[in-house]
Amino acid sequence: MNFPSKIKLSITPLSQWFPSTDKPLTIFGPCSAESEKQLIDTAKSISKNFPNNIFRAGIWKPRTRPNSFEGVGSVGLQWLKKVKQETGMLVATEVANAHHIDECLKAGIDVLWLGARTTGNPFSVQEIADALVGVDIPVFVKNPLNPDLQLWLGALERINDAGITKIGAIHRGFHSTEKTNFRYSPKWELVIALKTIIPELPIVCDPSHICGNTEMLENISQKALDLAMDGLMLETHISPKQALSDAHQQITPEKLFEIFSNLTIRKTFSENVIFKSQLEMLRDLIDRADEELLQVVSKRMSIVQKIGEYKKENNVTILQIKRWEEILRNQLQTGNNLALSSDFIKHLYLLIHDESIRLQTGVMNEKKQEV
Ligand code: PEP
Ligand code: MN
């Protein structure tokens, strides 16, 4: 991945979006609105412990196959209005086209989000952006299903270009071909890249869609908070087993409270003098270790260069598969003894080997030009 360069969006700081939400921001509520009773019962139960929650519920549901539950449609907006009147919570729903925006604005919905399938389609995103011109409403953009940071950035830019400055991202995990325990792989590195590109962008994590089950929700929520994410979206249903969509990943309001109470909410920094001086000392050690690391890498690469010349003189190919396998095997062993993960060693050595091949190819070409 290239080192990401910054993008400047015009963003209202999250602290100014709502008069009374908590930090971290909470967006709890069912995957879908199913009936007025299900919605009101869920909302009342959540608001007992989270009065400043933003209540979420999908009204129009993008489903993979037709003839599964595709949401209750606009009638659900009236139920959300009632939730707002009866609990005082702000209400949020997913929009996928200009008609949805119209309906939500008419019903007084407080917060909108674009779903993963919509973010992946620039035509839909542009249609939504056009419908939002002149409107002042917070909008969250979920990541696209594919781990494509550019698509995510593009959607954020389109919505921001329409004049929406209360704009945030939702990390809901990515489709992956690798076998993982997640429904959608978190690929945290993409979220860190997004934060590096747009540091002022609020990012909420949606552990429900990442996990696809209820067992890992606490773990992923904690990880998101430890990565300084600004809020959590957790699907909560008064009776999860009966849910018409995403039943496996929804929790009861009681379970939600239990999970949330177990989370440690950390500050982004501490002004404590001892903390600051200790941190400075440790960072100094890191800087020195990094310098030593690069000295060693540089030494390795000059040996690689010599090997390249030697192979050329003896008319031997650059790539020596057996030797490469032996290096990887040995270094995996050494890494394990040094408590470094095998995954990390593999990544590191793929990079080192790639660079070694590049240098040796350079040596071969140089000599060819001299001839
Ligand atoms: C949802 O939030 O219920 C939803 C459909 O999410 P996603 O777009 O992340 O699949
Ligand atoms: Mn869902």
C-alpha cells in the first residue's frame, strides 16, 4: 500500500453535531424495523440505559435475493417518529436513493447512513448527494463490501461536495476470500489508512456486521475503542431470535448493556506529567531501535547487491526457490523464538525478498547495458 496522502474535506467536528449524545457515540437499535411494537419496545428498553443513544433501524433493506424480507418501507418512518417522541432519542436509518432521502426528510429523521452496497455504487452515491444539496443533516457512509479504500473515499467526497459537513464513516468490515472467523473481515489497516488520509473524519465501528455473531461483539467493540474510533453501532432487538434480518448477530437490550459496561473507554491522550515523560523515553528507545533496524536492512541489501553481481558473473538465475524457501523457514523459526507472529514474519520477508529481487534485477540490467 502506498503511504496515503491527505484529503481535505470540510467537516464539522463531531462534538458540534448533536447537543446531547455521549462519547463514544452510540448507535443502537435493530437491524430492521419490523412492527411498531418491536420498534417501540426495543427503543424503550435501550433508552433506559442509553438515553442519549441514536436509535437505528433499517426501513428499506438491501437483500441479496428477492423475496426475503426487504423492509417495511415508509410506514416504518412513522414508527421511528414515535420512538423519537416517546424516548427522546434521535433516530437514524439507511438511505439508498433520492426517494428515501425525500421520505426521511419529510418524516424528520435525524441521521442518515449509506449502506455498504450503496457506497460501492458511485451512481447511487451521486444521486443521494444531489438529493442532499441544501440539507443540513448528519450522514454516515459505510465502507463498501470490497476492501477498496478509493470507493469509500469517493463516496465521502461526493456527499461532502454536496455540502454535508456533518459527515462520518462507518467501518462494518469487508468481504474477504480468506477464511476468517468474521462475517466480514475487519481489515483494520484500511480504517487506519482512512483516518490517516482524513484525520478529522469521525469513524464509527459496526461490530455486528463484522462479527455476524454475538460472541465476538465485545472483543471487536473494545478493539475499535482502543483504535480511537468515535462510536459504536450495535444491532439490538427486543427478541433477536425472532428477528426478520440478521438474527444471528443481534443482541437484547440487556446483553447490550452488559457488553457496553465491560468496555474500557480510554482517553486519546493524558496530560499526566509522569505518563508524558515515560512515553517520551519509550519513544526515544523506539527511534533508536528503528535506526538500528534500518542499518541492518541496509547492510543486508548491500550483501544482496554483491550476490547479484556474483550470480551474473556465473550466469546463474536471480530466483533460487529452494534458497528462498529455506530463508523463510529459518526466519519463521527464529521469529517464533523471538515471540514474533508467523504472519508478521511472512509479510516482512515477502517485502524483503521482493526488494532483494528488485536490486538483483537492477544489477543484471546494469551489466547488460555495459555490454
Ligand atoms: C445494516 O446496517 O443493517 C446494513 C444493511 O448494513 P450494511 O450496509 O453494512 O450491510
Ligand atoms: Mn443488519
